Amino acid sequence: MAKIYRIELGEQELGRLLDGLEIREESWRRTADYMRTEEMPEDEFFIIEECHDAAEADEIAGNYHSIIENIRRQMEVQE
């Protein structure tokens, strides 16, 4: 079983943490899209993450999404 941590952060710190996680999720989603189409969006630039295929990129993006949602649920309970 995974160890559970309890971490206390201020509202601003938590907001910045979520911003960073959302940026990482988006980067992995864009990487998955690129790996499926092999086309870079004309109006956007991003760094392609290193992975084997689109499925792996989707899985990692999903992990980030789960973390974000878990944090948001915990925030709502405390408001």
C-alpha cells in the first residue's frame, strides 16, 4: 500500500502547485496528440515529452489529472 502524506500549504502556494500540475498535464496531452497525428499545431509551440507512444502519454496525462482532481476535492471539503 502506498504511503499517504499530509501536507499543509497556504492558498497561494496550493494555487501555484495546481498551476504547475495543470501545465504538466497539458504538455502530456499535447504530446499524445502529436504522437497520434505527427503534426505540430501551427499557432502553438510546446516541448514534446519523452515517451514510447500516445497511449503512454495519455496515461501520464491521466495521472496528472487524477492528482489535480484529488487536490481539488480536498480543497472543497475545507472551504
